[in-house]
Amino acid sequence: MTRTRFALAVGIAVGAFALAGCGGGDEEATPTDTGTTTTTPAVGSMLQGSVGPGFEISLSTQDGQAVTTLAPGKYTLDVDDMASIHNFHLTGPGDVDVSTDVSGEGSETFEVVLEPGSYSFVCDVHPSINGSFEGTG
């Protein structure tokens, strides 16, 4: 009888944790597949970043193509932050280090100057939510 009660208590606790979701950890989050694109956006074009509402992050061209490479130059980055538990943080060569607030939601626009090298975008709270692209040239 004692074993049955113990097993029942453990089962209830495990079920409660499963229903609670991501209570601070990011084990359920999986890296977002940023896909590939055969076109490189023109320098000066608008880039679209997004994070949330679930465990998703992306960077794309205005027409929705996932970004894998960009030529060096100045770009406008418009980020749609759809979750108060995530942020969008872009870092890379030069002075590129821009991010939205974790507790905020909404749209934010940044001007970034890209150089050759590797860039990454990530949710700082859930680092497994991430993506990257190459500055070529």
C-alpha cells in the first residue's frame, strides 16, 4: 500500500511538471531551422526578424526568404517580438549588437552595418532558440 501511494505521488508530481511547461528551463525548445535562400538581398534592404510567440526565432528578407548570407553594408532590421518571455539579440563583427527587451513585446527597428563574418541571433533567455548567417564579401 505504501509503494502504491509513493508511486501515485511520483506520478502526480511528474504530471504536474509536464503540464507546467517550460518553468524556466528550455529543454523543450528546439533550434529553429532557418532554411536556405538562393537570393541575397540588396544592401540597404529591409530585413525581418521575429521571435515568439512560441519557441521560434527567424530572420528573413521582406519577401519571406530565410537569410543565410548577406553582403556587407547597411541594413534596416525590423523585429517583431511576440512574447514577453523572449528577446531577439543579433550579434556579429564590427559593432553589431542589438536586441529587444525580454519583458517587452512589439516591433522595434534597428540600423545595422554588416561586415564579412559570422552573425548569430538568439533568445538570451532560451539560447537553444537561435539562428545564424554569414556576411560575405
